[in-house]
Amino acid sequence: MNSLVEVKNITKIYGMEAATVKALRGVSLNVKHGDFIAIMGASGSGKSTLLNIIGCLDRSTTGDVLIEGKNTNILTDSQLAEIRNEKMGFVFQNFNLLHHLNALENVETPMIYAKKKRNERLERAKMLLERVGLADRMKHLPTQMSGGERQRIAIARALANSPELLIADEPTGNLDSKTGEEILDFFVLLKNEGLTIILVTHEENIAAYADKIFHMKDGLIVDEEG
Amino acid sequence: MFVETFKIAVKSLIANKLRSFLSILGIVIGIAAVIIVISIGEGTSYNIKESIRSLGTNLILVAPGKIGGKAGVRYVSLSDLFTEKDGEKILNSSDAIINVSPVIQKNLLVEYRRNNVDSQVVGAYANYEDILNVKLDEGRFLIPSDENYKRRVAVIGNEVAENLFPYEDSIGKTIVINTAVSRQVFKIIGVMTPKGRALFQNLDNMIIVPFSTAQTRLFHSKYVQLFAVQAKSTADTKRAIDAIDRVMFAKYKDVDKYKITSQEELLSTMSETSRTLTIMLAGIAAISLLVGGIGIMNIMLVSVAERTREIGIRKAIGAKRRDITTQFLLESILLTSLGGIIGVLLGIIGATTISNIGGWKTLITPWSVAIAFSFSILIGLFFGIYPAHKAASLDPIEALRYE
């Protein structure tokens, strides 16, 4: 089976000349379709940088990232935006919802950028919100909702364009442990339906939900479990 | 896609109602000022045109010019030059000319019993009625036989009638016109309808008498001061002027000796002047639009900075640069065109108020509204480009991290 994501010896260096910070020092990684992997590490280990580069939000300084065999280095910003829109779904620690839009509109937004028709958008957004258990709260603003509910909107939004890859950066970081577990259980459910998931966390018990765990330290993958 | 972006823009403007309103105030005031200034200018220009028109229709004046002023020859304004014969020649020179009247005029003291007034006494033919487009309140105008018999009859302006006959009817009464050497008695046969002041002449303070009577009894002159010529139509004015010029040049052999002025010429000069003034004033008002535009740019930059995180989120879920640019450009255009609409309405209200209260004539032309409104859209576009570009260029990672 082909790899969904192939990371080949990438480095990421921030800053110029003397004041450089090496966030990644040569990381290689392979994510196959249907994998549920976790990347663990202390803060500053480079795990978020790696995730951003895999998520096409950022570019590596050297080395290649291949998404379904396509080298992202040779893609334009607008092609990267398309990949983010169609192939990726993001779930962030602080939810990153558009606070002046209601739940339904938030879930619709990625489909607007994908130029989907209004009816199709509404139908799918409603379906997704029902799936995450927010059927009765579609017209509510994120500010009127709890953290768990907000994260569920974010997951519905991430799934809007039926992505290949779900990227979750500390998705339970701002949630209590019970709500966090619910979210992770839902991830497992999605994984069982064939979705590929990359999860970044610094907590062992959360990483334990994944099939494979990569440990990072000082910009390098130092250990691999599972 | 455009509809969606438009909706997004509308939503974020509604989310910041007060700020949106404050930021368009500059545009509103600027557009209103432009509309008001132009409407006053157009009103004034309309008034000038009307007052020139009231002098008569398709009027051409032929006056003596000057000699000398060059090459050491003394400058002399000519008078005692034209004769009634010249008038006949002018009338016969072209079919574009339908009426010619010689004119001789002077300010003289006029009396009726104990009342007296200084008014402009004009000697002219009976056809002066058509040439000057005279309307009468009472009585009749001069007729050709008045001219032929050198009758001592007079048609007086409304102001003259009010001054000399404050409490009684003037028709049939005799007035005394004082010249330097004699007192001449005239019978009043008509009173003209008020016309108001047209340019340098007060038509209501005129007394019109037969030309022949004026020549012999009042001015003791056998010459003509000027000719009032009426062209057949506005379109014929040019042809009429050419014909007059040929007649006059044939006789006087010197273009400086006579001067031909047409009402159309005067009209175009005056309206050009007033238009230049209007455009200048509107330009000054437009500077406030520029200031308003800078205000818009400022508020859009603030908005971009405040919404850095939103931009980051949108980029993360797949917005391209173009999507972000369009969103912010639409927002600023929406803002300024909203300001434009409010400004136009306010301008129309303002102009109407000015003409109702201040008594100034204002005229709102469709072109001024169209220009003002499209200008407001242009301002939104122009001053929105930089903030929109700035928003679209944000790095998604940096933008997402922004607190």
C-alpha cells in the first residue's frame, strides 16, 4: 500500500545567520493510509513544527515531504492551500473556530473554499454536526458552547471535505479528561472507518490511543513504539 | 464563490457595526459635500443662463469698438459712428437675421409730479419687444407708427412704475424726462412685467421710447449707439454673426471699429466660468474624500491586525491568497459604497435644505450623483488594496499563533 505521507530527512531552521534555531534536524517518517500515529515530545522538541510541515501549513528548509507521492516543495502556495482544503483536516488545541459564525457556518466554511454548492454544503454540514452530537446546537455561536462542544465543531469542520488525513495538535489540551476521552474515542471510531490520523501530544495516556508512537527530542525522532 | 465571499464580508461588517459606521463617516461627509457643492454650482449656473436668456432670445449686440491704442496712436472709444442705414444693411444681409433695432440709451432723471427716479431711457424700434422678449403687465408696447410719427410715448419698467406711481395707475399719465438742456413730456402707454436684474442691466428700471423720438428730443444725435439683432434661431447665431461682420467690415474696413457680442457666446463663457468654479470647489470637497479614504485604509489595517487569527484559520482550512484578498477588498468597497449611498442621500437632503432655507438655487444632476457614488467605490478599491494584500500575505502559522 502506498504511503499517504512520506517525510524524507527534513530540517527546519528559523531565523537568519547567527540567530538561527534548528527546530528539525533531519526527520524521516512514513504514514500509510489508515494509520493512527501519535507524535510525542516535550515542548520545543519540534513536534508542532513537524506537524505544520506535514499539514502543508509550512515548508521545510531542506528535505522533501511527499503527499500521496506529490512533492510539496514544488507546489505553489495556492496548490498547498488546495491540499489543505481537500486532503487535510485540522483540529487544534484552542479549537480555532470563527467566533462570529455559528456552528453550521463554521463547518460550511471549508466547503465554501472547495466551491461546493450551497445545498450540498448545508446537507453535509448538518450530517457532520449530527454525527458529532450537536444536532440541536447548529445555530449557536462557538462562544455559547463548552470546550468539548467547540472541539466537536472543529472535528466536524475538519471532516467537511472528506479528508485523507486528520491532523490533531494537542486536541485535548484545553479539555477536561472525560471530554478528552470522548474526543479520542471518536478519533478511534474515525480511524476504524479508514481515516488516517496524526496526533501530537505530550501526554502518555493520550498517545496510547494511537497505533504507533514517535518520540521527539531536540528536533529528532529518538524512539518509535508500536 | 463571489456570493459567499460577499456574505462573509457583510457578516464581518455587521459584527463591527459601530466601527463600520464611524469609519465611513469620512466618506459620507465627503460625498455629501461634493453633492452639495456641485448642486449649488449647477443651480448658480442655471440661474446665470436663465438671466442671460431673459435678455432676449438669440440676441446679438453690435457696438462700436475703438481706434488707436497701438503704435503711438491715441486710444479712443468710438461713438457717433453707426447710423440707421447700417441697421437696414444688417437686416438685409442674411436670412438668419429676423429683427434689427437701433438702440440709443442713457440714464436720465424722470419725474411724475413730486416723485422722481433715475432710470435708463432707451430709444428703440417697435420690434425691440421681440428682440428683448418683453412681456407687458398693462397697456401696449411701441408700434411702428409711434416711430414714424415720433410720438412722445413711453413703455416703463415695473420698478419705474412703482417708484413714480406708488398708489395709482400709470397708463395714460404723462411723465417728464429731463435731459441736460430740456424737459420732455412723454405719455405712458405700457408697463412691463418684472424680469429682474440680468447681468449688468436692471430691466425693471428701463423706460423704452421710440427711437426717432429719443434721437431728436432726448439725445439730439443722428447716430446709433448700438444695434440689437435677433437671429432666427440659436443654430443660426453663427451665420448671423458672420453676415453682420461682413456688412460692418465692408463699411468700416477695420475689425477694431466694431464689436459683435452674441448671447450664446456670453452664455458659454459664463457657464464655463461657473463650471470651472464648481469643479474647483468639488475638488476641494473631494479632498475630504481622500481623507475619508485614508480613514478606511486605517480601519481596514486595524481590522486585518485584529483578525490575524481568523485569517490564519481560513488559510489553514483551505483559503487561498485570492480568497482572502477578495474578502477584504469587498469589505472595504462595501464600506465605502455604503458611505457613498448615505452621503448621496445626505447630500440631496442638504442641498434641498439649503435651497429651502438659504434661498439658493440648487440643482442635483444625475452625473454628479453617478460620479460621487463611483468615486466612493473607487476609494474603497484603492484604499482597500494594501490592507487586503497585507491580510493575504500573512503566514498561516504566524497568523494562527497570533493572540
